[in-house]
Amino acid sequence: MALTTSLSAKPYNQTKEWGGQCSTTELSQPNIQTTLSKITNAPYPDAIYLEADDGTISIQGTSELQGNIIIQRNGTIFNAEKATFNRKNNSIIAEGNVILSTKGLQLKSQAIEYKLKENTGIIKGANYTVGNDGAHGSSVQIKQLSEKRLRLKDATFTTCPANASPLRHLTGADKISSWNLASSNILLNQNTQIGYAKNVTFNVLNVPVFYFPWLKFPINNQRLSGFLSPTLRLETNAGISIPYYFNFAPNYDATVTVSTLSGHGVQFDNEFRYLTPHHNGKLNYIFIPEDKAFDSPTNDKRRDYFEVLHNTRVNQSTSIKLHAEGVSDNKYFDDFSTSLESSSRSALQRRLEVTHNKKAWQLTAAVEDYQILDAKDAPYAKLPEIKLQYSPLTAPNALKLGMQSELVYFDKTNAITGSRADLKLTASKKWGNQAWFIKPAVSFEHTLYSLNNTDKSSLSRSLPTLTVDTGLFFDRDLLGSHTFGSDKNNSKLLFNKALTQTLEPRLFYTYTPYKDQSELPIFDTSETSFSETTQLFSANRFTGRDRIADANQITFAVTSRIQDRQNGKELLKGSIGQIFYFSDKTVNLLPQAEQIKNTQTNKQSNLVLELSGRVNNNLQLSSIGLWDQKKKSIPGYELRLNYQDKKKRILNVAYRNLKTELQQFNLSTAFPINDKWSVTASTEHDVQNDRNLETLVGVEYKTCCVKTRFVAKRYLSADNKSYETPIFIEFELKGLGNIGTGNASNQLKDKIYGYDDY
């Protein structure tokens, strides 16, 4: 059996250092190497240096030394109170506060017998420190077999400082580490940075917890093949997971996890990761040979899930991307997911894409298909999709020409299918300087359809679009009415800062003539909601190529910013804008008979107001709202408040109200009680339907070498009626990895903004 550094170890990323969790008291412990006295910083190769307060030195025989002894050869240094040195065999017998230091190793004992030339010896009753990560312990006897190999008898091993024990203040036991390995026989090999132990007891606060007949462990923070710490599931599908990690090479590895799931059977989770100069990716395959709880219409009880992520850089210009997912049945995520988001998935994407860039040209060829889990929301497959774009680099105020084209064949069961060819040509030019700009642009788009399963097999559409974007920039020094401070010109400073205020009016005109497009199919197009995107500076209110919005409108907006002149940071931003329509908006996604009925005749959009800013170094506020001038009402608004200070206190509050569409409240927080204990919480509430979507609460404990998290979660399941209540427990030991019920830290990172830096 072997333990690795971390269950969640990423082979291509460095993990955060544990030392950031250590207090000064915890770091000043015996496992930290002592600075030894030495005779010279540049010893002559293989020369032996002797120094002491008293004694006799024999060039050929035995030297006897007493008081503040220093013996040095290359990188090996002895300090002791009493010692003899035999010049014939280069042996040392030392006693009294003996310290032996070599590269990556320090030994402390009352008695040492050592041979300098061979770097071998016997040390009795020793404390030791080995490697660069603070690994240390004690041993009844240590045999140094060579410069890099130690054999320890009746020894302990830990990477945790002695005073990091959470109970030391209550017990006064300063020598108790939070955890250690106790073994009758330990071999430490600094060449491989691996330790081997027999008859091992894993102790927490000196209390035996586990017994291993044989154990292999890393001395430093390297990855190592072997069993990872087991994972427990206490919620639905309760059981235990035992992973085994294969460290094949520095650039590729695999993890195989065997899990028992109550009511379902045994699950096998296989993950393979790789990284080469031209390729990187991940392959994941999970399967249950026979799910006892699955009611299959075909009586096939095998259930599985696969995911393939692959990237290839063929050369500087060409790349290949592949992303594919699949499951054995439509109920898989309902049975095995741990969040509302994953249990509500309606389709799984399979996409292969090849991209080639050549100067101003970009060619993309792709095939995209889906496994449909919910037929009500099934997207079209693209078999294939070919895109060609031209976008040359030009000077800021030069004429800019561009081209976007695509050819796609759309396929879907029991629906209109066929190909769509689209060509869009653009031209724009910008005039202006730092105080003003005007940028007219014109585009022409032609779309051709060849369709199946419909009366009209050939359809086309051609439309031009004209836009003119123009704006002004004004700025002034913002001076305070009271002298909070002054700059070098003796100007009054507001809040002791030199600030600049800007005023930025902007006009954006769009014209696209009306054309009836109701006969065109809808393959990949949707209409954006003004309440969600505002669309103030968008030429087309549709995504995709199947609809081009008719428009004869102008947007007027004004933005003002307050900036710190010293560092350029934006402290406050306020904007107000509105669209004025010179003609009705008719084009929509409805059938032809419904087009005219749903024509939008408003002469102006809702007024859009935005205010955001950094109140201080810790608090940031952002808000956006709509005002309906006709109804004198607020059809939608969103408020966000984010607080994070140097003490790592986090508070995030958000409220989103879109009247009949959505009303949702979000709250998340992380609050340290002291330097070790903290609490976390998050909630998402559907105000409109008065129901809780997801709630998460957690408690954390951190020291130099122990991190413990307990997270309880409750979320609405895919049926929108019942709730799931998983529990996540993590117990992470420095140098040994995680023990727990899943990755609790990932749950917190997903739900608490700012927790990544916690």
C-alpha cells in the first residue's frame, strides 16, 4: 500500500504551500533545521577541518577534542561537546549535544559513531529532519547506510510541526504532532525521495487510528503510485470509494476508483490524464456492471458514463479539439449527480473541431452531435460545420474589411433538416482621438438554405445593416470641498486621493430593413431578452444566423467614471441609456401567421441604469436596473454586493428580479472565527415560487498540517419536488492527502465567490 501527497493532486499544477497556515510559534519547532557552526563556507574538496576549545590533534593518529567542536568535510558538518577523530579510517565518535548535518539531512543525538569518507554511521536516540518539506521524527537507532539512505529502528515520521497539535494548549503536550507514522523499521531514500516502512501505526494526537503491515510514502511533495485515502458517501448512494493512483510518468497518470453504492452495486471510475508538447487531455470512464436498482426496459442493468477531452497542437497554425460525453441511459444523472445543475442536463455534446489560422484567415471545420436526454429541449446536430473568417490587422483608424462565412448541415429526428450557407461582409472605419470618435460600419449578409422534410426546399435571404457609433470623452480633476490632502500643486484632494471624473456620452445608430423571414427554419437561433442583456449597443437582437432583426433605432447613453489618477483604478461607474425606435420591430421566431400580431410598437426601450464601484478596498457594489417610463414601474433589476478583507472574511449578496420571469436571492459567506476555525454558508432561494434551490453550510479547521472541512448541502432535485441532502467531509493531512466524503473544497469554491483565495 502507498499513500500519495493529495487525493486531489493535479499533475501539471503546483499546489498552495502549507506553510502559509503556520504561526511563528509552530514554525520554530525542532523539525526546522538548526543553523550549524562551520569553519569555512568554501571547503577544499575532501579536506577535513577540525576546530575545538581544547584537546589534542594528531595528524596520523587519533585526535581528542572538547568544547564547541566543529568537524567539517565537504558538505558534512559535526557539532558536539566531546569527540575523537581517527585519521586512519576517518571515523568519529562524538557525544554530548551532537548535531550532524549533510545535504538535506540533520541528525541530533547524544552519541554518534560515524565514518566521514563513506558517509555511514550509527546514531542512537536521535531526532532527525530530512528533505526540504520539514519531514522529521525520532528513532531509537538510525543507521546511515550511505549519504542519501537511512534505516530507522522503532521510529516515527511526520511532516507536521510538533506544536501544531490542536490540543497542545489544553494538554501542554508540546511534543505531540497532529499526526505521525510509527514503525519498527523505516527506510528513507533521498535519491528517490520515497520512504518504506514495516509494521506501521498511523497515529492522530498519539492515538493509534490505522495499522499497515507495509507502507510506501513520499518524503517530499511528489506524486507516488499507490492507494489514495478512501472516500465515504453518507447521503444517497451511501458507500465507500477506494482509489488507486498510477504515476506512470511526470506527464501522464491514471486513477482507478472502486466504489460501493448502496442499492446499486459496485462502481468503477477510471480517469487517465496526459500532457505532451503537442497533446493534452483527459479520459474518464465510469461504469456499474450490474445496477440492482435500475429498472431497464431491455433488462440490461449495465450503466456507464464517459467523457473525452483532447487538445492537439499540430503546429503553430493548426489545432484539434475533441470534447465528447455519453451515458448509458436518460436517468443516469438523476441517480448519480450531486447538484441540481448536473441532474438537469438535457443533452450531452460530442464535438470534434479542427482550426487553422493563417495571418488574417481562420478556417474551422467541425462535427457536432448530441446524446439527447430530454426530447423537449433537443438541439440540432451539425454534420458538418465549416467556417471561414477574414479579419486582417489594421491601424486603429484605417479602413477595416472583414468576412465571416459558414456552411452547416443541421440534422434532427422528426424535424426540418438541411444545409445553411451564410456569407457576411463587413467594412468599417474609425475617426477620432482621445477626446472623440466616430465609427461607421456597413455589413451585407446573404443566407441560402437547402431543406428536407418541408414544402419549400430552397430558401434565401439577403440583408444589409448600417451602424454608426460615436462618442465623446470629457474628464476633469475631482477636487474636494475640504482639504483632506493635497498634491504637489496644492490642489485639494477628495478623500486624500487625486481623482479624475469622466463624462462619456455615446450615440449608436442601427438600420436594417424589414424582411419577412418566417419561412426560414430555426436551427440554432434564439432571441435575447432585453431584461437580461439590455442590447444597448447590439445590431441584432438574435443569436445565430436564422434571423436578422429589422431595426431603425438609435441608442443614447452616458457613462461617468471616477478613477484614481495614481494607479488608474476605477472607483465608481454610473451609466444611463435608452434605445429610441423610429419604426416597429416585426421579425421574431413565431410562425408567419403570428408575425404581425406580435409586432413590437414601442417607440423606446426601457431606461437602463447601471451603478457599480469599489466603496473601499474591501467592498464592491454593482447594480443594474430597468425603468418602464410608460407603466412607471421597474420590470427588472439586479443588485450585487461583494465583501472580502485581509482577515479573509467574505460576504456575497445578490438579488435578481425579472418580475414574472425570475426572482432569486443568493447569499454566501466565509467567516474565520480565529486563525484556525471558520464557518461557511451559501443559499439560493427562488423568491417567485417561495422555495429553496440550494443551501450549503460548512465548518473548517486549519493548522500547519491538518485541514478539516465539514459541508452539508441540500438541493432541489430534477423533479422540482424532492430534495437531496449530501454531506461532504474532508480530512487532509500534509504529506498524506485527503480522507473524506468527496471534495468539500470544490463545493465551497463553486458557491462562494472569492473562496479560491481563502
